[in-house]
Amino acid sequence: MKAIVYILGFGHIAISSCLILYTKETVEAIRVFYRKTPLQYLSAIPALFGFIFLIAASATIHTGLLRLIGVFALCEAVVAFTDPQKIYSRMLTWYFEKVSDQGQRLFGIIGVIFGVALLGWIK
């Protein structure tokens, strides 16, 4: 279980660091990925992460928090799969078109902090 938490932590740090250092390129790569792939297939990504967080929660000192994050990820997967009233599509449009570079970097900084926190929470 600890290996899964290490992978989650270092993965978060790596992706968030790319978002900080190469903001436009990273956002454009993610945008192209989201435009090419149907939303129903993309909903498998948060579902997978939700299950991984639920499984790996027992290897951390903040088990409840990681389980809550896992449940939220599973809820996001359901919303992405069903996309009621185009909520998820509008959120993606907002993220890719309206969030400034500074906002993208802020999300990257938050991601790095979360990744470091994950690594610090390992039992």
C-alpha cells in the first residue's frame, strides 16, 4: 500500500510541477486529450483514482481524508459519465478557456503541496 501512496505523491508532484513550469504547453496537451476522447471514457480516470485513494488510505495517517478524496473522485466520475445539464463540459470549458496562467500555476502549486502532504502522511 505504501508504494501506491508513493506513486500518487510523486505523480502529483511531477504533473503539478509541469503545470507550474510549462503552463501553456501542459494545459494545451491536456486540452487536446480531453477534446479527442469522449467524456464517457474519460470518466474512468477519476473512477480509477477514486478506487486507488480508497485502497491506499489505510497506509496513511489520515485515512479518513484520503477516503473522502476517493469518494469525491468517484462522484466526479459519475458526474463526468452522466454529464447532467452539461455541468462537466461547462467546467472543462471554464478551466481551459477562462482560467489565466496565474490560476493554472496556482492549481500547480496546490498540487505540489498535496503531493508533498501525501508523502508526509505515509505510516
